[in-house]
Amino acid sequence: MARRLARKPTPAVAAFAGIFAVTLLGLLSVGAVIPVLPRYVKGPLGEGDFVVGFVVGAFAFTGLAARPLAGHFADLRGRRLAVILGSLLAAVAGLLYFIPGLPALVLSRFALGAGEGTVFTAGATWVVDLAPPERRGRIVGLYGLAVWTGLSLGPPIGDLLLRVGDYELVWAFATAAPLLGAAIASRLPDPHVPGSREEPRTLIARESLRPGAALGLGVIGYAAIAAFVILHLDERGIGHGTLAFSVFAVTVVVTRLVGGDLPDRLGPVRCATAAAAVEALGLAVVALAPSLPVTLLGASAMGAAFSTLYPALILTVVDRVPESRRGSAVGTFTAFFDVGVGLGGPLTGAAVALGGAYAAAFWLAAACAAASAVVIATKLRTTSPGMAPAAPAAGSTPGPDPSP
């Protein structure tokens, strides 16, 4: 027993832990500045609320654009180099915070978006490379917790640093964290061997478009609950909207830890279809919201479904492409998450304006989740887990797209 406990982790497990740490450090850098930027923009810079909103959200533009590019680069040059470059970009963003003035601040946010998008896309592809085919769903789900953990722990860290020091202390942390991530990434093994440059490649992977569209429809539910659950429950006289969102977030994490192997055991298409349907049901329950316990039930159902949807859908992508194009496929797919979040806010806001009540946001999100279930059930086909098509030989013509 003692010998078993003393056994060192396998190289794949150690590599996964390293990739998790690199991504966590990058997201800590993102999260640490979230509570600080509004104060900095309105205080030392003397700008208004519109500028606050633009600065906070600016990184999403380059994050969306960087994901397909990062995946393509990771296929051509390797996952490790892509992760290192993304971490260095995030560190450059931290350095730009030190330069006074709005232009430098906006430029830093653009650099941060490109860096974060590159790190997560290449890191997710790297993790899939390392994972046994029969455990990919669980491994990808656990990797996603690096994002949730970073965005959860980053804001209190940034707030604490501002209280005990000044803005420069926050900027220093935002620089040092991704730099440490780059150093860790440089020591990790990368099993990916880039294929021939003559091999046919595309920046946008067609195999990712339908799973990505299903993901984007499902993500609108997250936008709805993040933007309107507090106002919705206040409108109905229930209150405790923060608790409802916390229950949703905790359920996301618990589901990844406890039920992360559901896509592996049930099959990705079946699991994703069920997750989208349960999300639609949970959002409908939140929309009705007769009491706090029922609302929390709906929020927990939505959280469990939302947690399962991403790893299940990404399996339908990676199981349909050869390893030589896996990065491009993951980059195309993950970009739809940004699209869903970016469009979800305005769409649910428009639903509220037209419907005259905050419940309209959740009914719209429920309809989108139901549409996601239909897209998955009727439009997606996948090979068995781990049975991705073989990579084409150099110079050969790829076979037809297996999607209907």
C-alpha cells in the first residue's frame, strides 16, 4: 500500500496537471482585473460608464478571432508553442496596463483576449491529445474547470491586491501569472507531431460548425441567467438572485467532478441532446419561478445541463477529425461559445424589452436550448469515441465531410 501511495503520477497525468495550471494562471490574470478596471477607468482615467463597458468587454473581440487562428497554429507548430505564445501575449497585456491612458488600456485588453483565446484553445487540444479516447469527456470537462476556477478566484485576488497596495500591484500580478504559466508550459511534453505542410488544411473546420451552432444556442441560457436572474427574482418578489446564480455555478463545478464521464458512458450525441433538453426545462422553471426553492431547482438543473453540454459536444468534434486538424476543429468550435455569450446578452435584453418582463429572457433562452437539442438530435452524427478518421497521407485529397 505504501509503495502504491508513493508511486509517481504518470507522465500524462503530470502533463494534464501542468496544462491545467497554465490555463488557471492565465484566467487568474483575466479575473484579477475584473473588479479593478471599472474603478480605474472612472477614477484615474476619468471616463464614463460606456467606456467602462467597452474596456471590460473588449478582450472578447480578439478572443473570438484568436481561437480559430490558435487552433490552426497549434496544428502547424505544436500545442506547447501555441500555449507559450498565448501566455506571453497575456503577460504583455499585463505590462500594457502600466502605461497611462485609455489607448494603452484598450490595446492591453485586445492582447489579453488574443492570449486567453490562444491558451484555452491550444490547451484544450493538448488535453485531448493526452487523454485516452474512452475518457476524453471527463478529461475535457475537468480541464474546463480551470476557467471557472480562475474567474472565481481572480476577482477577490484583484480586489485584495488593490486594497493592500495600488493599481500597479494588480497589474504586476496580471503580468506575473501568465509568465509563470509560460514557464510551466515550456517544461511539459507535447505528443503532437505536426504533419506535412503540404497536407490540406483549413482555418475553419466544417465538422465544427453544427456542433458549434448547438453550443452557441445553449450558451444563451448562461447569458440570460448571468444578466437577468437577479432582476427577474426581484421583479417577482422572491429575491435572492445572487443565491440562484451561485447555485447554478456550484452545480456546474459539481457536475464536472461527479458526472464528468457521462459523455463517455452514454455517448456524446445522446448526452448532448439530453443536456440541451434539460437546460431548456431548467430555464422554463426559472421563468415561472413561483418560489425560491423551485427557482433553485431550475438553476441547478440548468447548471448540470450547461456543465455537460460543452464536453459532450466537443467530443462530437474531435471524434470526427484526424489529429492533424484537431486544433483547427477545437478552435472553430470554442469560438461559438464567445458568439453565444456575445449575442445572448443583446438577444435576451431585447426579449425583455419586447415582453415587458424579465421572464421573457428565460423563455427565449429555453427556446434556444430546445433548438440546440433538435440540432444535436437530428443533424449530428459522430464516429464512436476514439475512432476518429485516420489522418490523410501527405498530398492526398481528404474524404468528403461526414456531416449531413
